[in-house]
Amino acid sequence: MLPSGEQIEITFQDEKAVITEVGATLRTYHKGGIPVVEGFAPDEMPDACRNQLCYPWVNRVGSGEWTYSGRHACAGADNVVQATSNHGVARWRPFAFDAVGLDNCTLSLVLHPVPDYPFLTKFAVHYELGPRGLTVTSTVTNLDVVAIPFALGFHPYCAVTTPTIEGSLLTVPALTYLQVDERMLPTGEKRSVEGSPLDFRAAKLLDGIELDVTYADLIRDESGMFSATLLDANGHEIEVTQDEAFPYFQVFSGDTLAPGRRRTSVALEPMTAPAEALRSGEGLIALAPGEQWSGVWRVRRNK
């Protein structure tokens, strides 16, 4: 059996994506034979949260106790240096394939209470290829008898057709970013991008710029959608779009990864909340018993 479990391939015209049983992870996605995301091999585990979903928290949460609806949680620390727990727990759980079609599939997970997150929820994700690229629709249902908190994010590593991201242009139309401390946890301070190296409202070269930053106050179109683009030196462009259910956006240039993966792609990450949301409450979504939430994001190669 493969480390990421059963593999499901979906196709549409010249596009092909592979979704895995473990973590409902987007292992690969190609258009015209060219990678849209930088994936991983069938016999590998995804490194650095590669193309995984982050639930029931995103990014990282500080180790220690927190309380919600009268229940006490104690997050462990898988990042020992920073004493944080990263990217949630769902990414390592086997999902059920509820439906599989030629160009789409739906997977779900009933997440039972654990010490890190003592609530009963159901998470479902629908992947569909079509004229607008890969559309990802997520649904969270509260199966518990108390109100539950959660945050959700996705971690697609957008591919370039060059050896590294040098020479690539990044566009992120956002007005502010979150200041973080030495543990990469938000301090509660929000800063304007105006006049800073983190201002990517207009396309800007990534050469020599290291990014691991959460953007907020996203600039959206008339339909409420936010879009960021990565244009590599060969003229290939990747676009990530998210609806209003995702008010935050993370950009990670991969400078801290292993040498073979360092700065070879850019993680452009839709998020419902920033890091530390379970403890700070910022951006945290609350669902009453039986209540449901959903959100949509897309990724595609424009050219």
C-alpha cells in the first residue's frame, strides 16, 4: 500500500489531477503535461504540508491549553523549536471516497475528538476539474452537541517551469499583513503593505525576497473573489482564487525547505483564519450543533 493510500485520478480535456486517500491531498495536478502544483511521488509522504489541507486549524497553533464550549484542549508540539503544532490533524487521516466521477471526486472525514481538538465534526471536500481549472469546495458540519470552533486552509505549492522561482513575478492584491513573533505566531498587530517589501499589489519580482507572510484585507472583484498570480520567467502563469469564506492568504517562498525543494515553487494558501486562531479567536469560525459551513477556492494555469 502506498504511504498516501488509494489514488484517484480525475481528468478534464488536457488537465489531470491525482487526489489521495490520506488527507484528501492534491498529490499532482497538470495541464497540458505541465505541472500546476509541485507535487510528490506515489511512494512519498508529502513534505512541508505539500498540497495538503489544514483542518481544524491552519498554519500553526501555540502549544498549551485552550478552552472552547467548556471543553479543554492541549495542543502538542510537532515543531519542537517553535513549540507549535502545525497544519491541523486531518492531513494525516484516511478519508472516505464518497463519490468519484471522470472530472470530480468527493472525500469526507468524520473527525472524532482528540486531545488537540476535542470536538466531533465532519469535513468534506469536493475536487472538480473544468474550464476554470481545479475548483475545491469544502464543507464542515458540526456533529457535536456543543458549538465548535475551527479554521481551514489549503497549502498548494504552485509550480514554475524554471529551476527556481527567481525571475518570477508575484501579484497579491492585499492591503495589510500580520506581524508575527519569533515563533511565527501573530502578535495581534496588522500592518499596511504600503511602502514595505511585502507590497505585491502590483506584480513584483521574487528575486531574493523571502516570504512566509499572512495577508489580510484582501482586494476582491465585484463578485467577491480574490485572486493572486505567479508568473514565471518562461511566461507560465498560475492563478489562485478564493471566495469570501477565505478572508486570509498566506504566501511561502520555501526558503526553509530542504535544498532540493528550496525556492522551487511558491505556496499560495487560501485560509479562513491566521495562525493561532484557536487560541486568539481571530478569524475563527464557530458552528452551532448541526450547523454547516462551506467555502470555495480555485487554482489554474492561465498560460
